[in-house]
Amino acid sequence: MPDDLDIEELADRAAKGDAAALDALLIRIGPQVMRQCLRLLPCRQDAEEACQDALLQVARKIDSFAGRSKFSTWLHIVTANCARQTYRSLKRRAEEQSMPVLPLDTADPRTTSVIAGSRLDLLDALERLEAHRPELVAPLVLRDLCQLTYDQIADHLSIPVGTLKSRIHDARRHVRASLQAT
């Protein structure tokens, strides 16, 4: 597989069943996926778990990538969803443990940086938002965490840019209120 193929072309070939292209794609996107997971999850081991899940999802679902939007946009969505799912899974496991543990709702200031604690608070706020207004979560995550453009997000979600901006505005308002309440 030539090294000069760009990621979009590798994704297109992989989506059409080219196993060598899929292998090359996973190798090329691994570091990018890890960086995005590290932005969302404060603990490196958790980010590594989310990264592995995201790469596995890409390998399993690459045939569903239709090329309607750029592969990089699709990858951001898969990665953000895997990171959020990893957080929910870790939180659920901690709640199921029989021994007392620090609650995940609030970060322990003795062992958690302000940035890491803020990320945990944000993930919790997103979880609360998803329970009441799920249509607001993806636009907010894709814009504020994945830093995609309005056009990329609107195209991927198949909604007008005006609707997208309205949803992002509403999501920010709800998350801000949720963060202020904690």
C-alpha cells in the first residue's frame, strides 16, 4: 500500500472492502484518535481504552462510511462517541464496586487537576443533557470538543446551518446551567 495515499482515499478504499487499505488507515489514524480521546478523558489509561474502542468501531463499521461527508468528520463522531461511552462504562463500573470509592460526580482536588476535573464535569453535564435533549449533544460535541466547522457538522447531521447553530446555542446554555449547579 503506497504511503502517499491520503486518509480520505484510504477510507474510501477500506469502505469498499480493501483490507490492506483498512490496515494502513488504522495505523495512520491511531495517533489522531488517541489525541482526541486524551482531550476528552483525563486519565491516559481511559483514553487508551476509548482509542482502542474507536479504532475497533472504525474497523467494524468502515463499510457504513458512505462518503457523504469527509472521513475525518465521521472519525471525529466515532471517536467522541467511544470516549463518552468509555466514561459512562467506567462510571457504571465504579458505582457497582462493593468497596467505597470517591464519587465520580466530583473530582478529588488532591489527585485531580483542574482541567481533568473540568472534563469530568463536562462529561457529566453532557450525560444529563443527553437524557433530556439528545439532539443537542452531537452538535455541541462536534463543534466545541472536536472543533469541526459548522458546515462539516451540518452536512454530516443533514440539518441546515441555522438549525445547527440554534442547537449549539441551546446545548451550551443547558451545559452552562448544569455546570453552575454542580
